[in-house]
Amino acid sequence: MGRWVYEFTGCPDSGDCQQIADDDEPGDVVLRERPSGLGIVDGYVRESVDDLMRVARFRWVAGGDPATVAPAVLQVSGRRCHVVGRVSV
């Protein structure tokens, strides 16, 4: 297991940010709980990976209730979901 830097861009409410993740490799989709909590999540789709620098870049797709965000993000990606932080779906 190694450390990755996840770069999240395009969220209209949270802005761009980075997060350190302990993963073997980044997933194709990430759901992040917003800092304010309240069960609101933002869904991101991976755009690129730099294996040498261990940086994964994700773009924002949808935000809101996990029950609606997860299916929307998975539909856009057509791939598997990776959860970062505390999120119940």
C-alpha cells in the first residue's frame, strides 16, 4: 500500500483541493463527504494518473445525497466506485 495525492477539480461548492490517500492504486470513481458534513457528498471521475509522481486527478460530476450521486457518477464513468472518507450509500 502506498500514498497517493488525489487532486479534485471542478466542484462549484467546494472548489479545487487535494487529499492524501493510502491506496494500492486510485479507483475510477471517488465519493467525498463535504467538509460541512450533513451527509452531502461530491462525486468525481478519474481523468488521469501519474504513476511516477503518484498523483491521480479527478473531475467533479455531481453533488448531493449519496443515493443520487453514486448512480450518476457510476453512469458517467461506467466503472467501479471508490469511497474516500465516511460515506454511506
